[in-house]
Amino acid sequence: MTQTATSSSAPTFDIAVIGAGVIGLTHALELAWAGQKVVIIDQEAPGLGTSFGNAGHIGNEQLDPLASPSTFRNLLGYLLQKDAAVSFRWAHAMAALPWMIRFGLSCRKGQYHKGLKALSALQADSLPAWADLLTRCGAPDLLISQGNYMVVETEAALARGRAEQRHLSELGVACNWLEAHEMREHLPHARHAMAGGIRFHKSGHVANPYRVSQALETAFRAAGGHVHQARVEAITPLDSGVRIDHTGGHIWAGKALICAGAWSHHLARPLGLHLPLETERGYHLHWEKVNAPFDCPIGFFERRILMTPMGEDLRMTGGTELGGLSAPPTPKHMTALKYHAAAVIPQYEANSAKTWMGYRPSLPDFVPAMGRLKADPRVFISTGHQHLGLTLGAVSARAMRDLILERPPALDMNAYNPHRFHTL
């Protein structure tokens, strides 16, 4: 149990949101629109952290948590395969061992189904929530709801690709299988092999992730919100609220909401929440002014990469590396992306693309942690959205707004209890 300090200072803000990525921005905006006086605190300007480099895909077809019996069966192969979609930085092995043990436990059938149910509940309204949010921001054109494709390139993978489509259809995902000639009709400019593929009908993407962050920040400021750029060092409960200790001093607020992504557990631990958060290091290549000949995201089943058109630009993302927060980018991941680029979009020079790496926050069951801290009911957390931070940002913001303001949330928030790992 944390100790509550005393202070005669009245809170300057109703709520302090720590984190200016897409999760922090969406949550802060919903709270500001609800009439709260809100401040966002982050050492970086809004939208310039991990949210800057995401795939731009609203992947509401992604219902299966990575923690699954299938992943566990193939885990050894992933760890040993040179260019696997999921990899592990061995220098980080000992630090990540407790997380890996919990991940293995989360792969059990019962835990997997809990995760599937929790993600499905969030995904049900993920795209409509974004449509509503961006319309209210005055930027509806930033959301493109044209679905996406998953290409199966080889005959050897056809059976697995068809099985994946059947599985997703059974889960309620609006998708259908396309034979090779149908894929050619849908993607006539493609230069890569296509043995078949999946057409997803109700997903979407954004024109540019950073422009989305800018639109959210503009709407937040217009609603009376404040942005303070500083590194938060601690959250101190007081008798009159909470004090946010940062590199430039202190900010007092009635409540605090931790949305600090992969750094969230460092702020939560002194408050009694030991969150097993690990970092999914994600990579991208980004080409400017290439005018991609397709208008929606295209994924590649065997390669586990995704290409998203962003206006005149094109972004390719791929790979998941468990590697912590301090190590530099791993060269082999950029090399792998360039290898894939040369195979599927040979018309674009891979070495001309800008490269990027970001830190995605992931919990062992790959379900977000959203809720109130037991140690102090005025402190909340929303983190662990793994590679679905953009996808789940708007719908998570609605749920957390209602929880913080003590309204009945539309979701069963027990599924996202941040303290659930204490009893796993």
C-alpha cells in the first residue's frame, strides 16, 4: 500500500494524463470533451513517439491474441528462425524471462479464450469509434474505410491461408477467400506472386498516423486541454489529489491516468502495481512521394509484413522483437524488411526508404491493462495495447472516460483489470 503525502495545494487540473501518444491523446480528448480540465505530460511533443511510426492500419480483423496455443507450438521455430516474424533479443533474455513464463501460461487454451473474448469486445467498435472521433475533430478525411487484403504468395501456404480465413469468419470477421485470378482482378498492379488471398471488408486505415495525432492535439487544445513537455519521474498521492513530479517541477491534479506506453510500468510500480510489461520493438520502411498503385493496406501471409498507402507515401511494417527499451535497433530486422520490399515492390528502391524503430507495450496475454489502481483510486492506467494501439485507441478512450467519471462503461472492464497478473 502506498503512503499518501499531505499538501495544502489545490489541484490545478482535474486529470493529468501521462503520455502523448495515440492512447494518451485519445483518452485526454474524451475527458476534455466531457468537461474535465486536463493536462497531457510527456517528454516528447504529441505524436512523436511510438505512435509516429505505426502501420496506420485499423486492424479490427485482428481478434486473436498472440498468446495462443498455436503460437506456443511454434515458439521454438520463431526463436531460431533467422527472419521470423517474432524474434527475441538474446541479450535481453534474463530480463524478459518472467514475462516469457507468464506468456507461456497465457497460451493455455482457457487463457487464450479469455484474451480472444476481451480483444473481440474492444474490436467490435474500434472502427466506428475512430470514425466518430475524427469526425468530431473535424478531420473525417483522415480515416479511409476500404478494408484490406492478405496475400498468400505460394501454393504451399494455400491450405493454411484458407484455414485462417475460415477461422476468422467463424469469429465473425467480415472476410472472404479469393482465388489467384480474383486477387489479380482486385490488385491489377501487383508485381508479386499471388496464389490466393483474403479480402477483409470492414477494416480501415489512416491517411497518416502523425496527422491523426496532430488532429487529436488540435481538438484537445480547442477543448481547453493543456500540453506540458517534460519527463514524468513519479506520481505522488496527496490528501488533496495527486502530484506529478517531472523534470521541471510538479503538477497537481485531482486524478492521474498513466498512458505512457512501454514505460508505464515504471510509473505504476511505486504505486503498488507490478505490471509485467514487455517491449515489442517494431520496425518500418517509409517511402515518400511514390504514389503506391493500391488504395488500402496489403498484408503478406508468409512474410508477416504489411504495406499501407499514406497519401503519396508508402509504409511497410513487419516483425516483432522482444528486446527491451535500451538497446539500439537490430540491423537484421531492417535487412529483412528491405529483402521483402525487393520481392513484393521491386519498383521502389529499398535503400531510399526512411527507417524507424518504436517501442510497443505488450503484456503476456496481449490484452490491454485498463483500470483503476488498487493502491489509490485516483490513479488509473491504460497501456499494453501491443501492436494495436492505433486500432484500439478510440474505443479504449471511451471506456476509460466512463470509468474515470464513474459512468457505466459499455465494456466489461474486469477483462482488462491491470491487477489480473497477480493471480495468473
